[in-house]
Amino acid sequence: MQNSIEERIDALLAGETVPDGPGAAIAVIRDGQIVHRKAYGLANIEWNVPLTPDAVFRIASLTKQFTAIAIMMLAERGQLSVDAPIEACLPDWPARGRTITVRHLLNHTSGIWRHDSDQGDRTRRPNPPVEDVIRMIYSQPFEFEPGERYSYNNSGYILLGAIIAAVSGKAYEDFLRDEVFVPLGMDHTGLLRHEAITPKRAYGYVRGRKRFHNARLDAMSWSHAAGALGSTLDDLAKWDRAIRTGRLISAATLETMLAETPLNDGSSYSYGFGWGTADYEGRRAFHHTGGISGFGSHMLHFRDQDLTTVVLSNLYLFPFDKVTRGLIRAALDLDAIGLTPTTLSASQLTACAGRFDGDYEREIFAVDRGLAFVENGRPALLPVSPTEFRQADDPENIYRFYDLSEGLYQRLDCLSPLWPVTTFLRTAKT
């Protein structure tokens, strides 16, 4: 007999948090009722203050769904068209011969310059007015033709915030307050400014080599309509209910937002407007993650059953994806995923080792039992066949090697249940 949902979730979080470190607040919502609501770890390490389920967290890119809903509310009112060029809403936008639409901003296919492509700038620079950030975006060259490919782009959502302000006549945060947060009773959600006194705000942390450290402050205007909101479990439960019951937009508009993004070459990408789409265990879902200095978050909604999970953490790079899947499996009473590794020869392991380049670079080397990433130097991938490895601490993540040439595999696919396949190409022999 399976343990109770609470026992399974407690065990899951016990493996991902420590009592004297930062942690997470967790919610599972079924049929509009919260069936699990609990916090683990500390809100403030220096004062040894525990996290509570009503703590306020930065939710980072979960902000995008609020921005996207606000755009669609204005579209339903006839105040804008998602297929209109940006300059229809922002007359000073320098089009420079390109037709970039509101839709391109929503689904990350615009090709505009990404103002935070140098992540170090997020915490090094002061907090400039958001208008200065927008002027920076206006002045930079494009990265690719509109619709050519999907490329996650916070700059696009900064511009969407400016569009909301221009079309509604209210500041972005005021529109969300008046049209979303107040009507829904989301009393603890809004732009989470550093200087504001915010009751029950969780402090943000990063993991060092030996201990946790206070996270650097992240410039709020740097993320703004792309990632500057703060919220709580209870407020996000109200948000989930509003989405599911059509409080803000119609069911037809929601379906439009959850449609995959078509690209110019006829392919599509599993992201809509402010949400990614996925199938998990044969169930359709829409979801989004958030990561910002000191915080991580994930919220997932199943489309064909009334089940939602929320993970809010005050630790940067908290394993919110793994925890979300654990919550789902507990809520659906599914068995945990096991891992039974096989034994490979030294030459079979060496065939997979090397430097691979994709959206980012990964360097992998062979160890006695499997493969390890250079950055942590411990066995991280265990073999289940000569070409397939599973992540040791999260067996649902799969790494497949193929295209053997001169004894070395040339391509690597990384597969995670909620995300599109990521492909890496070998760049150097090791």
C-alpha cells in the first residue's frame, strides 16, 4: 500500500532540503481545494526563522503568465490585437524594416535583442528605471528574423509590460493590481520591490561549495514584467482557480494561449503565451518555471483534470522540476521512478565522454560506474544501455548518445519529461 500523499511529499522534500538551510513552500491543489500546503526549511538562515506556507517569495518568470493574461484581457476588450505590429501599441518602436508582432513577443519568437543575455549584469548593475532598459532594447540589433526560431526572451516581456501600460493608460503594476490581484483577492501579490517592507518575505539564498550564501540583489527593473512579481501559495491557488473558471479570460482565449508556437519552417515549439506545454504520464499540462537571484519556482496545471502543483523556493537552482514531478506522482498515486544501472566497459564509457555544445556547453568525463559532469566531478549519469544514461539523482532525466564515429559519439540528446528535447553536438575530443 502506498504511503499517504503527505508522507510521500514529506519524504520527497526531506531529500531536497535541510532543516538549517533555505527551503520551499509546496502546494497541491485538486478540484479547487488545497490538499497539501506545507513549508520546509528556513525563511532566514541568520535568524533561524522557519519558512511558513504563507511566506512571500519572488516568483521570477511565473510573472510571464500574468503579463500574458493581461495582454489577452486587453485583446478580448478590443484594445489591441496580438497580430498587430509592436508599433501599433508603441509608436516609437524602431521597426527597422521588420514586422514584429505582439504574438512574437508572447511566444519568444521575435528575435529582438535579449537585454539579460549577460546574466552577470543582473546583479552587477544598479536598478535603472525600466524606461532605460526599454531604450536599451530599442537600440540594439536583432538576433534573427521574426518567427525563425524560439529563443526565450525576457526583453519581449519587458516590452509587453510597456504595451499594457500604453494601451490601458495605467502602469503595468497598477493594471495588474486593479484588474487581477484585487478582484481575485490576491492580497500578497505584486511587484516585490527591494525597498518595500513586505511582511513574511522569504530571504533568498544561493548554494556555495560548502555552505549557503545570501543571494545578491537582482535589479527589479531588469526583470519587471518578465519576472519581478512576488506571491504566495494561497494567492497562486486563487490564480489557478481564476484561470480554470474563466474569471479573467474566456476558455477559448485560454486555448489560444496554450497552442504550440508555429515557426517559419513549418515546425512548432511547445510554448504558447506565458506557458510551456507538455504531456506527463499521458496527461496534458501547461506550466512555467522561474529562476532569479535567490529564488526558484514552478507551477504546473493539468489541462484535462483539476490538479495543480506549486513549488516556491528561496534557493536559487532549487530542483523545482524534480520536486514538481514528485508532487504529481504523489498526487496521482504513481510509483516512484527507479534506476537499475548496467555495467559498461571503459571503452563504452569513453565513447560518450567529451565536450558537447548546444544551448550551453556540457563537458562530461568517464568514471568507474558511469559519467560525471566536470563542474561537480561526481557520478551523475548511470548507464542503462551503452547509449542511454539516467541522471543518478533524478532517473526521469535521460541522456542518449548517438552517431558513433571513430569510437566517439557525436551527438547527445537530453530528455526531461516536461521539456522539449535538447540536442548537443560534440565539439572536441577528450
